Amino acid sequence: MSVVGESICPYCGVGCRLRIEGSAEHVSRVRGVETAPANRGLLCAKGAQLGPTLWTADRLTRPQLRLSRCDPFRATDWDTALRFIAEIVVNLRNTYGPEALAFYGSGQLDTPTVYTVAKLFKGCLGCNNTDSNSRLCMAAAVAGYRSSLGSDGPPCCYDDIDLADLVLIIGSNLAEAHPVLFDRLRASKRRRPEQQVVVIDPRRTPTAEAADLYLPVAPGGDIALLNALGRQLLRIGAVDWAFVAAHTRGFDEYRHFLLSQEPEELLAVAGLSASAVSQLAERISRAGTFLSLYCMGLNQSTVGMWKNNSLINLHLLTGQIGKPGAGPFSLTGQPNAMGGREAGLLAHQLPGYRLVDHADDRREVEGYWGRPGSISPRPGLTAVEMFRALEKGQLKAIWIAGTNPAVSLPDLHHVRRALQRAALVVVQDAYHPTETTQLADVILPAAPWGEKEWISTNSERMIGWSPQLFPALGEALPDWQILARFAQTLGLRGFDWGSVDEVWDEFIGLTRGRLCDMSGATSTRLRAVTNLQWPCPSPDHPGTPRLYLDRRFPTPDGRAVFLPRNHQEPRELPDHEFPFVLTTGRLYAHWHTLTRTAKADKLVRRSPGPFVEINPLDAARLGLADGDLVQLSSRRGTIRLPARVRPGVSPGMVFVPFHWGDLFAEGNAANYLTISAIGRVAKQPELKFCAVSLEKVAAAAGGSAGGGTGDLTDLLGAIRSRFQAALASPGGTGQPLCQT
Ligand SMILES: Nc1nc2c(c(=O)[nH]1)N[C@H]1C(S)=C(S)[C@@H](COP(=O)(O)OP(=O)(O)OC[C@H]3O[C@@H](n4cnc5c(=O)[nH]c(N)nc54)[C@H](O)[C@@H]3O)O[C@H]1N2
Ligand SMILES: Nc1nc2c(c(=O)[nH]1)N[C@H]1C(S)=C(S)[C@@H](COP(=O)(O)OP(=O)(O)OC[C@H]3O[C@@H](n4cnc5c(=O)[nH]c(N)nc54)[C@H](O)[C@@H]3O)O[C@H]1N2
Ligand code: SF4
Ligand SMILES: [Mo]
């Protein structure tokens, strides 16, 4: 069946709308939708290569179950699979309490699914252990916005990229991770060559190549840099006194704090010269409008929330927020990381930007669900904490959906041990095998992109709806239906929705009167207009491109807050044993753990395999040339990768993309090295910094990535076969081995 239809790209948080032609078997053409506000006709190679992800040989089409992890999976029907899970869940809950259960989801689940999870686990099972891979991604931004501005929610919109005089890109590789926004920025710069683009990143990325000013900050040095900048802005009189007086709190403390900092120390930690910092301060003070775009370079740190606060401080100091072309704009990674935040998937949240530990918030949600007293006041376990609790046996069962933690979580040896100890692992995915489905007891087939209706929110608060384009393969079901059916299997009321529209319309009722008010974006309206930007409080409201234009912030006194934040060291520093800093991240052609982009030949040709990027000075010291095999070790694991010698990474630092997991080469993923240290408030892991050592693997020891044991296997194989014969007919085992 051939169709032509529109859909939202299931990859990054830009939220491009795509026009798809062809069938699920053969998508013949993908184009960007000209009228779409996010992408205006643009798209990137990943969006263009969605076709090959649909009818793949490894698509999961039926539920599968095994009664022991030693057994192979057996296909079964939905009723049996859900009944099996339900019996275990009920018994575990009765025996160990609701906190023995957990749901680990994703920013790639649609909002109706996330809402269903919140209602089921938090509202009905009394279990706040629902979290998301957004904990590895956006948790620091959520905590940063909340503490500085009073609520989560990016205040800006994509049009601000065209309107800003100065665009500061910090800890974001826009060119590879949000390519359509990067294209928009380049187009804007062509129209207005005077527009300034500044990039702050320890690696000279393709984004940095396009900058007017590039500051190679030392890894982890952002807070020191932002404080040095703040100090310099004070010195050159860039303070917007009227804004500070009328709309902020805590400026005097912040100013004293900045003045008490030693400028030389700040510069030393940031690894930058005084002139680089003063050049940037000059440009900020001259800019009529100043916009920051930031992503994982700020968030994926044990002080990610503080990095966010430090950046927001500069926007408050200069009054660069709450006006077109200005503001601190946290870019979301996944297509619906925003929806997860809005609908209460994170362990501390409830729908409508509410919090589980606020009594009023709980009461409102319980009242709406007709379940007084049902929600626990204790925030649940966050992503990394869940896996620690599994290993300790405190958590017994985990339901994983739309994420592949056996590749994407830090410290994978620990993650694998944790999953092996679980009494029940349910994995809801579109494919099998993945690194995580291989460790499951039950796998449930989810209908992927294109095979279901979809509602999500992109980085600029734009709610988007897209239709089902293709029939779901086999027995695959939309994610929300799987969870609603499970709730009904448990015998719970309130999950007998007839359509995704009914779930959505129920959810938006819980956003009424909140900052993320979507109550005017009803399903009927969304179907008609496809896009609406929240807040959208009534059915005739046109939607809101920018927050805080009235400069009233959602704090008790309506003022935004200056938060003085000190530089803190990353949790694990290089030393004599592990002298290099490892940073990890993404490549343009691939999406996360490769379950989809590895199916597209064009993308694989562009990035066929993993590597470690290393500076020429370090490479020379270690005797490494391009392509040589390098062994990387941290305190948690060892992997082997070919070297890519490039000046773009600073000496003392190496970069490894995290896309390739065990299915590509066993035991060789970047996350076997990374550290599971998490921040105090945001609980986000430090995926951008740990200490590693590097050794050249001698050609003779050879072998490929993944242990490099080729020759050794031959050697041991020969010995083993000789001893097999000896074991069969016992006798002497040969000549003395060592001649001394
Ligand atoms: N092609 C592609 N695009 C994607 C994704 C994908 O998998 N592939 N994933 C999506 C998702 S979920 C996300 S979260 C986003 C992530 O998007 P980005 O955050 O832009 O991507 P990353 O490569 O994780 O890291 C960004 C940059 O942070 C820098 N960095 C490392 N340490 C520091 C530091 O201490 N300070 C500063 N200032 N910078 C530092 C790295 O060098 C890197 O260039 O991308 C989204 N888009
Ligand atoms: N070292 C290091 N590690 C990182 C990062 C890093 O920068 N460095 N970044 C972190 C960040 S920001 C993120 S967001 C995570 C991402 O990491 P993951 O979330 O683990 O990555 P994905 O490969 O996107 O996993 C999505 C899973 O959902 C499945 N899937 C696809 N479509 C559907 C569907 O419609 N329904 C369901 N149920 N499943 C579906 C896919 O097959 C895949 O198994 O990685 C984190 N890990
Ligand atoms: S920029 Fe992001 S949303 Fe747009 S096509 Fe590329 S991956 Fe998809
Ligand atoms: Mo992410």
C-alpha cells in the first residue's frame, strides 16, 4: 500500500516535519515540510533515511517470553505475556511493597504513553520509581530552569536564532546533533553577516569550525568560565540595572560572590586566556539580543545543574531573557524529552510540571484521578539509582521501554550485573535482539515510528501530532496501548480509553492553569492544525512562542533568582594511573545505540565504526598513527578502538562516540569505561568526564576491536584440542615446558 503523508521525525528534539512517500516496505522519498515551523522544508540525513528502519529482519512482531534466562525466547500472545508480567508484579508488590518495581522509559515515548505510565505506576501502584533516559540527558536543565526561573520550560523559540545578535553555543555540537537548527543558524548568518556565533566546547567540532569566536574550554571548566565572564561583564558595565532591580533576586550576593573569585584561578580552571574571556564579554555587552544554545556539554556532569544556573545568571545580569532573540535555550535531545517532563515520567515529577513531594500537587492529581491518598510523597529512584538498587536486590522488577540501557547507561559491567540479578526484566522495543532485549524475560513488540499516531513536544515547546502512515507489523501495538492493556490486566479502572485522543484529552486537563498549559490544544484541534506551542490555555488561543515576555517568573515573588555557583571538580580526575580525560558523544550519521541508523547503508557508509579521537601530541608520545589499535582502560573496564589522530581534541583528552554496543563488538562499548557518578539534585550522570589510560596494542597481539583476542584464540584452541585428546585417554601430558 503506497501512501503520501506527513510525520514528525522520531530522532532529535528539533522535531522536523517530514513528508513521506511510498510504503513501509519501500519508502521512496522523504522531504522536509515547507510550512513546518521547526524545519521550513529542511531535513538531515537521518530523517531522510528512515525508510530502511521499518521492515527490517530484526523487527519484533510478537510478544516473547522465557521462563529462565538460560532458555531461548518463545513467541506468545499478548494475553499470556501480560498475564505473566501481571502475576509477578502483583506478587512482588504484595511481598516487597510497591517500591520493588520500576519503569525505565524514554524521551522517545509519545506523551500519551508517558501519561499512562505516570497514572499506572504513580497513581495506581503507589510506585514513584518511573524515570527516563532523560535523566542522562535533560535532568540538569530541568533542575537548572526550576531553581533559577521557578519552573522547567525553555523560554525561547527557534525564530530567536534568526533574531539574536549573538548566539552563544555552549556544550552543544549543533552541526551534528541538531543539524537543521545549525542550517537555520548558517542561513541566518548569511543574511546577517554581522550576527556573531561563539562556540564553547573542549573539542573543535564542526560547530566550532563555523564560529566567529571559538573558546576551547577545559573539560568541566564551564562554571569557572561563566563566572569569569560574569566578573568581566560587571567590570565593563554590562549590567541591565533596571531589569535586575525589577525582576530578579539575589544580585548583591551574586556580585559579591563574583568579586570574591580569583580571576587567575578561574582562567586556569577554564583553560582560557583573559583576552578570550574579555573578547566574549565585549561581544555580549554589545549585543542587542543574546541567545544561548546548550546541551550535553553542560548537562552531563555531576554539577550540570550548577552549570545551567551559572549560564542563566549571565542572562539575568544582562537582562537577556523574556524578549525576542534572547534567553537561555536548552536544546532537548530526543523527540519527546519535553513531553516526558510535562507528563511526569521523571521520578520526582507528576503531570503538569508538578512534584511528588509537594502535598498540593499530589492532592490535585489524586483528585483528578479519583484516587485520594494514592501517590507516595517520596521521589522515586532515578535511572542510575534504579540499576544500583537492582544490583543490591532492593528493586526486583524493571520494565524498560524505548531505551537500550545495556548500551547507553554508564558503567555497563555494573548495568549487566544489575539486570542479571533482577527477578523480572520486561523490555518493550521495536526490535530484537538489542543489547537489552537479550537480557530480558519478556519482550513486547512496540509499533515504531510511522506505524502509530504520535503526539510530542519539541525543544521550542511545539506540540506536534502526526498520523499513522503504515499498518503496524505483526502484533506490534502503540506503546500507550501496551501499558493500558497491562493496567486492565491488573484489573485497574481508568485505562479503558478507546483512542489516543482520549488519553491526550485526559492528560491536558492536568495542565490547566500550569506553566505548561496545553488545555487549549485538544486532540480535535491538534488534528486540524498539527502544531501548537504551549502555553495554549484555551481552544481559541493561538499558542505562545516565548515565555516571560512580561518578565514575571513562576517563583513566589515573580522574580528570577541569581544563584552563585562555585566551580566543582568532576568526580574522577586524571592521575598517574589513568592520565587522560575521556569525553563521549555523538556523530552526525548515527542515532544513539544504532537499532535504527545501522540499518541504513548510506548512514553506515558515512560512519562505519567506532574510534577514539586523540590529539597528535599525545599520539606521538604513545607512538600511535591513524588507524592503530588502542586499548582504553578506566577503573571500570577496558575496550579497544582504532585511533583517529586529530588536532580538534586537546592534548590530555580523548573522544569516543557512544553509539556502538555489544551487538557490534562484545564488551567494547564506550560506556564500559564511563563512571556512574551522579549529581546531588539532578541525579544526572557524568557522561562527559572520566579518567582513562591508553596503550598502543602491538600489531602481533592484533585482533579486532572487541577484545582483540584473534591470535590468542588460535593459540589456546590448539592447546585445548591437545588436552581434549589427553582427557579422553589419560596418560602423560608431554615434555617439561620450561628449560631452566
Ligand atoms: N546525530 C545525532 N543527533 C542527535 C543524537 C544522536 O544520537 N545522534 N541524540 C540526540 C540527543 S538524545 C541529545 S541529548 C543531543 C545531544 O547533543 P549535543 O549535546 O550537542 O551532543 P554531544 O555529542 O553529546 O555533546 C556535545 C558537546 O559537548 C562537548 N563537551 C564535552 N565536555 C564538555 C564540557 O565540559 N564543557 C562544554 N562546554 N562542552 C563539553 C563535547 O565535546 C560535544 O561536542 O543530540 C540529539 N541529536
Ligand atoms: N557515554 C555516553 N552515554 C550516553 C550519552 C552520552 O553522551 N555519552 N548520552 C545519553 C543520552 S543524552 C541519551 S538520550 C541516551 C540515549 O540512549 P538510549 O535511549 O538507550 O538510545 P536509543 O538507541 O535511542 O534507544 C531507544 C530504544 O527504543 C527502541 N525503539 C525505537 N522505536 C520505538 C518505539 O516506538 N517504541 C519503543 N518502545 N521502543 C522503540 C529502539 O530500538 C532502542 O532500543 O544515551 C545516554 N548515554
Ligand atoms: S534535524 Fe533532527 S528532527 Fe530534523 S530530520 Fe534531522 S534528526 Fe530528524
Ligand atoms: Mo539525550
